[in-house]
Amino acid sequence: MKMHLGFNPSKLPHRAWTDQLLSRRGFLNDVSTGLTGIGLLSLLQKDLFGAVSAGGGARGTGGPTRTKSHYAPRAKRVIQIFCPGAASHIDLWEHKPELVKRHGTPLPGEGNFLSFQGKNGNLMKSPWNFVPCGQSGKLINPLLPYMAAHVDDIAFIHSMHTKTNTHGPGCIFMNTGHATEGFPSTGAWLSYALGSDNESLPTFVSIPDLRGEPPNGKANWSNGFLPANHQAIIMASRPIRNLKTPDRVSLKEETATRDLIQFFNEAHADSNPGDSELRARMAAYELAARMQLSAPEVSDLSSEPKSIRRLYGVDSSNKLKAAYAQNCILSRRLLENGVRYVSLYCASRASGVDGLLNWDAHKTLKPDYERHCPIFDQPTAALLTDLKQRGMMDDTLVLWTTEFGRMPTHQEGTTGRDHNPDGFTCWMMGAGIKGGVSFGATDDFGRRAAVNPTTVWDFYATVLHLLGFDHTRLTYYNNGFDRRLTDVPGYLIKDILA
């Protein structure tokens, strides 16, 4: 069977066509051979592309010019460290002396409260005696000795609260500002707002934990209704397959193949001007092709000196810690090479690796956290130290997040804590952040946000501000609304800004 091309081949690079006729079998063979090295396209299968509404694709009237912020930014890149499972604020970051004093007594006014998994027992003090750290004397869990060295650079937000007590919606809400799927993640918004700083690497990268994806998986780094090229690319520190073009394919042949595919793509896009997703998909595939050279180099950690490997704990006998340490190094390398937003996960949903799940300590809080904290502590602190010593912290914003907190009581019949959406801690560090401060607080027991209650929208209004954007003006028109990351509310947390 022959296929008529309908254009003059003399104007294009060519290899196997004659008299404007091309064997379909030969054409497909050339394409498959020329693109043998494009293994990274597996990252860009259908599940990569979120739906764009029929009326989508038009920038809101208040949106920024491409790569131009609303005002001078303090930060130009972000790394978000996410601990899924609802890491306990009152067992990590926010000391509650009243819990110690009233351990074993009922929670005042809520003795019969039913939380996510049912009835709660009495108040339960933290199993650990918090220790003062840094010049600020910030009290934190003694299981975090490496992180203790950074408390004077961190702004803790102890008054976070959220709208859901379920892990999946909670993770999505913390990542997108909405508790349901279909909305863009923060990294996707920044990709849309800032554009790429490196043509050979994605703008937004997500690095799941060795234990698997977080609750609700890809919805946590989705592009939502934004064009498909703003979806995160999933990477890990594990070696990327050999993407080198086979020796039998010359550079001229591969270039000709790419040019031909580009010609077809452009012609198809021109004939479908209303399909914004089509061009986004084209851009994503073109990025995947460019990543053939850049991604293996960035993800190859063999060039890192022994001192850096020791700093992060890469050679730890604990394979979960070693894997997370490698992901921390990968995060730094991606930021160094122009990636705008890295979402790094520490402990994800159940995968059964060594029986270790995530921070969701319903039954056995103490032994669970005595396993989790050493995995998190040294690599995370090393990442912060490394960013500082390379001079990157001045324009890098570091976020630590989790989906909600834990109850101050023990779950009935256990020594663990149930879900608590009414009060928890997140923190920021780096560009534009005032270190050594604690903003807001939960009540005496850690039950509810009591002083300066703070929403997820406030959190991201502040993040966008540090990146040079007015959160009320960073919009995208979708289904009749100028949508934004901070939804309708959202206020700047001025007290944590330097």
C-alpha cells in the first residue's frame, strides 16, 4: 500500500521516498528506528494528559505575561517535601506541655468525639521529651537531630487546618487547593506562570517515594484543566534506561525523522486550531525527546563525591533511607539544572516494603515514628545544608507539608492517634522567609487551630507572593470561571516574610 504525502519532499530532509511516494511499511520502520532511543515517552502516556475543557486554554484577564511575574520575586524555584499519612504535629514540631500534665484524662468538652476511625480514648502525651534547638530554642522531637540544626532558618506554621479528614482528598487539597480531583497542582500552576528555565528538562518534576505513590496518586501532581504540558514528569534516582541512539542510525537520519514528524504534527495542529490539548501533547513529546540526553545525566548520581553521599546518608544500610537520600540529591540536581518545581515525597502509601507504610500512625505511634524519623531526618537536613553551601537557598523556597494532623487523644484500644483536620503544622524555609519563627498555634492540647488559623489557600498565597505573583491575579479561564490556585479566599502570611 502506498501513501501520497501531498507536499513537495524536496523541501524536506529525506531518506526513503521516491517520486512523492512512500512505502507505509518503510515509513513506519524509519520512524520506529529513528526514535528507538525515545524511551522516556513512557512517561507521557495517556494518564499524563489531564482534560482541558472545551472553553479552556484562554488565560484569565489578570494572568501574567509568559515568564514575567507581577512583581520582583524573592524565589525562582521551589522544592516541596511532602510527608503523606498525616505526620503528627504534636509529636514532631509543636510541643504541648498541657498534654504532659493531663495525660490519661479525657479531652475537655469532647469526651465522646468520633474521629475518622471512631471513638477516642483519653489524652495521650507525646512519647518523646521535646528538646530545645538552635538560638531560638525551638522545641522539637529528639528523633530529628539533623533537622534541629536548621530550626533557626525555618518558619513554622502551627495553625494549619483543612476541609477533609481522609488521606486521598487531604493530599489533593494540600497540593491543589481543592479536595476533589481535576484541579491543577501547585507545581502545574507555577509551570503555567513561569514557563521553563531549561529546554531539555521539565518545568515540574515529582519524585515519589520508594514505597509507592501517595494517596490518590497522580492527582497530586496533575495539570487539571491547565494544558497537558504542565503535568509533572515523574522521576526517581534509579538509573534511566540507555537512551542512546543505536549506532546504525546516523544523526542525519534521526534529524530527518524528527523533522518529518514535526512537519506532520504542525500540519495536524494547524488543521485543529481549537484543540489546545493537541499542542500541549506535542510539546510534551518534544520535551521527552530532548530529555534523552539531559535526564540520564542529571539522574546519574555516580559523579557525586563521597562527602556528599555521606552527608545525605546514601550508603545507609536502611534501604528506605538510602533511596530517599538519593531522591534528595536528585532534587538538588534538578533544581540546579533549571527545574522550577520539585515535589519530593517521603513515605508514601502502603507497598509492604519491610512492613513500613507512611506517617499514618493509628495503632503504634512510637515504634512507627522511630522508624520514620531516621529515614526523613538526615537526608532532608542534608538537602537543606547542601542548598545553603551551594548558595541556592537565597532564591529557593523550601516547603514541608502533610495533609492534616493527628488527634491529641489515643485511638480507643491503641497507642496511636487518629486523623485531625482541625489543626496541624507545615513550614517554609529559604528565599524571603524569616527564620526561627513560629506563626499561629493550636489550642493547649493540639486539637484545633486557635491562634491565627491558617488555610491551605493562605499558605499558597504566600508561596505565590514569594515567587512574584499576586494570587488573585494568577488565573486561568475554565468552565465560565477565572480559576486560581487559592480559590476564592487566601491571605498573605506576612509575619513569616523576611
